[in-house]
Amino acid sequence: MEKVTEAEQIPGISDTTPGRPERSTSGCRSPVLNQRAPRILPGYREVSDGENGAFPNYGSTDSHDTRGAESVPISVIQNMMQEMMTQLIRTTAQAFNPSNVQSAPRMRSLEHIYIPAFDPDDRTDTIQIWCRNIEELKTEYDLTDREILNLTRKNLKGRAADWARRNYCILTNWSELKTGLIETFADEARYYDDLTQFMEYTSEQANNLAEYATRKWELAKKVIGVEMTEQRLVEAITSRTQSK
């Protein structure tokens, strides 16, 4: 067997003692294969010289090596805790929010408020004037519909009180009460006034007979043209009697 000359020997190997390839430190070139060795990636480890007598292993992985595992940043944990505290505070505030608690009905004394009485057979005020006075009191004292109904019911007299007893159970607000009273009693006042003018108008109040006849006929048409109901007839008779 021919002896290999020194010039033909592989660089890095002695002719007497076999040696291991020298590791290059200036680059990643292998002195044996003269090729670029792969870089060591995170999660990979190099086998030591004494393990199984093998050369460095650049491709093996260790399942127990956790150096490459990503950890949760502390800022993410802080944000999560802050969101949880914010939600807890919001939920607690909603549970104790006073707006969620239904307020009790307002209770106050109304004895100091003067409500004028209304009697359709008493010619002191018409129903329109009485309702106007109630409107002013409602605004001044900020009265609710329930308070208005309670106060006015006590101050309706005569036939108005009878009407109230029949209708108050179906009334829910001041607007309904006012409309019902005006529709019932306002027409009576107008009819009584027209009837009174017709009966009391005489020829002495006119300048001549032609004027008297014309005016008397106009008043008569107002009285006769109105449907004579029993309620209007009773009201006209009682009002005429009380005026004497």
C-alpha cells in the first residue's frame, strides 16, 4: 500500500494521529466539506463532544428545551386586569344607580290651594271662566292630573257635582274633565243668555218699530233654532226663577 505524501494529505489531518476537523471561527465554512454550515437556530442545541462520541449535531431538537417559547408580555396581562376592573366598576355602578330605582309618587298637602267652586245654576262665573282659573292654578302650583281631578271634584256643586259623580270614574286627566264640563254646561249658559235677551228686549230699547221687530226676530231665531232638550228647559226655568 502506497504511502500518502504530505502534499496529498487532507488539510488538518496529521500523518501520525488522526485529528478532528478544526472549526472555523471566521465564517461558517466547514474545513472538511468546504461548504457553509447551517446556522444554529433558536430551539436547537449542539451535541457536546462527549455525547455518544458524535460530531456537533445542528439539526436535532430537544422537546424539553423551552428557550424558544414565547412568553406573554406583562403589558398584556396589565391590560386584561384593567379591563376586568373597569367592567366590575361599571356593573356595580349600574346596580346602585338611583335612576334605576322607581321614584315613589309625590305626596304633598294641597289644603292651602284655593279652588273656586262652580255651580251651573249660579250665574257668578261661566264654565269657561272657571276652567281658565283652574288652568292658572295648575301652572302656578305645577299640579298633576290626579291632583287636579281630586281638587276640582270637591268644588263642583249642584248639577255639576251630579255630572262629576257619573263621569269621574272614566276621567284620566284635566283635559278630559275640562272638555266634558264645557260641552255639558257652556251651551246652557249661552241658551239662557239668549232666552233672557229675547224676553227682556222691549220696544222702548229700539229707536223705532222696524228696529225692534228686526232685533226681536233675530233673538227669537236664536232661541227657537236651538233644540229644546229637557236639561236646557230645566236650566232656563231655574235660572229665571233665581234671577228674580
